[in-house]
Amino acid sequence: MLGLAVFAQLSSSIVVNGMAFLIPQLRQQWNLDLVQSGVLVAMPLAGTMLTLVAWGAVLDRIGERLSLAVALAASTVCLIAAAFSESPVLLGGFLFLAGAATGCTNSAGGRVVVGWFPAQQRGLAMGIRQMAQPLGVALASLLLPAVADGFRIQGALGAVAIIAAAATVSCWLGVQNPARRARRAEPSSENPYLGSNFLVRIHLVSAILVIPQFTIWTFSLLWLMNDRQLPAALAGGVIALAQFAGALGRIAVGIWSDRLGSRVLPLRLVSLAAAAALLLLALTDWLNSPWSIALLVVASVITVADNGLAFTSVAEISGPYWSGRALGIQNTGQYLVSAVVPPAIGGLIGLLSFPATFAIVALAPLAATPLVPSRVVEQKASQAAA
């Protein structure tokens, strides 16, 4: 069950994040500037963002198996249509629809973990499930530029469609909906947003922490090739290494949170570490130090470590009849920010420089840290959800 959740999320990650690794081909094939390319990168993110809460409501009603199969099948069709697009406008439209369809996997995978694993194992299980996102990015960084070099952007999109089709069949054949406890006498009493601001604060923290994560994900290849002068193959290898390390990092912080019995304490420390890593990256890049490449890898690992912690916390506190919608709200905030990051940060890089942009982005995790709820607030929210 966990493996299927990982596969579904991995395919979604490639759909949503893969276009960032086709920026050089987009600029060459259609003569786009960096901001225009950033808009195309943002289209699947925007599509996902606008449907997350709706998918969450569908999941709360009909469960994971049917929702995942329909969503991934629709994404496959949209990707095939995108591969046959003859203009950037059509490409952007079909990428938007593919992202909208694949948004189901975000909440569905979280519900599978919380439904099938006990509390003392959820941090580890969610860390494994959440590693699908950086693994998807790593696979995209290795696969898509190479395919696009030989078969243009259309070939790269066809490869993504094949992966989505395989995930569709796997989920339809293998996913089982977890059992749910009986509903309370007053369904309104199950609303986790009443009487506590815990979930709202987690949503805000997670949305802010997307800024450094997507800055690194979107522009690392361009930075390595243009600023550090690495060849494309070596730059892709560095990114893949960073993403694999990030996947392992998510598992490590998940285990850590299980042993602490808290998701918020590790979340606060990860936020502070992300700020420090970005500031060091900015400094070493400004000094033209070769250590900046190593710090890019470190920053990449740290900036993805918060996702599993926050996701597990939201799923646990919201309960089985609200987790779909709560996780949808969680992801909507993240994707809203992630859709804005590529064009906004692309413009900032063009206006200033990479070092200055890294330093400015470091302010985001500094701002998020005091918003993380305390351990006492977490315990009260857990008791109310029991």
C-alpha cells in the first residue's frame, strides 16, 4: 500500500515539477525568455493548486482507490495532448489540466499512510511516502533533459505520460481504502478548524517554506550551468544527488519525529536550518567559491525536510472525515506559493543576481519559524482529535 502511494506521488511529482528541467529546451525551441519559461513551469502547479480542496472532498466521500485511478488516467490523457501541442499557449493549457488532474495524489497518499499505519510509525511511513516528491524531481532531472535533447519537448512529455499511465493501472489494481471509525453523533464537532488555530498555523508555515524549496528546485539546473559553468550532464547529476539525499532526509526527520512524539519540534529546527543553509549558499556564491555547489546540495536536502512533518501533523489532527479537505487546504497553500515562485524568482534573478536572490529567499524560513505551534498546542490539538 505504501509503495503504491509512493508510485502515485512520484508520477505526480514528475508532472508538476518536470517542466523546470526543460527550461533550456523551452527557450531554444520556442525562443522564450526566462519569465515566459517560468510561466510554463508554473502551469501544472497552478492546475494542481486549484483542484486540491475539491479532490480532498472527493476523497472524503468515495475513498482513495477510485479517486486515484480517475485522476491519474485524466492526467495521462492531458499529457498526451500536451505532447502534440504546436504552440506554447496550447502546451500551457494542457499542462494546467494535467496538473489539475494529478492533484488527487497529494491528499490520497497522506490518507493511506494515516489510515494504514499506527501513530508511532506514521512519521517514518510519511517520510517514505514524501520521498516520492524529491525522487520524482531527481528522475525528472535525469530523464527529461536527455529525452528532450533527442526527441524535443514532445518526446519528454510522452515519457511522463507513460509513467502516469503505469501509475493509473497500479493504483486501480492495488490500492485498498483504509477502514474508518464510525462518525460522531454531531458531524460538525469533527471540524478540526473549530476551537484551535493549530492547522491554520501549520498551513501558513508550510506555504512560506515552499519559497526556498521551489527556488532551489526550479533554478538549480540553470544556476549550475550558467553560474557555475557545469556541463548539462554533470549539473543533472548534482541535482539528482541532492534529490536522493533529500528523500533520505525526509525519512530521517520522520523517524526523528516518531521518537520525539512530536512533529512541530523538528519542523521548527528544520526551518531555522533552511535559513542558515540559504545564507551560506548566498555567501559562497557571491565569493565564487566551489563550496557553493556543496551548499546547494545541503540547502536542497534541508528545504524539503519539512513537508512530511507538516503533512503528517495535518492528517493526524484533522481525522478520517476531514483529512481529505484539510490536506487539500494544506497543499493548496503550498501550490499557490509554488505557482508564483518560478516567474517571481526568475524575475528577481534577472533584476539582481543569484547570490542576492538566495539571501532574500533565506528570509522566508526565518519568518516561518515563530509561526510553528508549540509542543503544548500540538498536544491539545491531538487530544481534541482523539
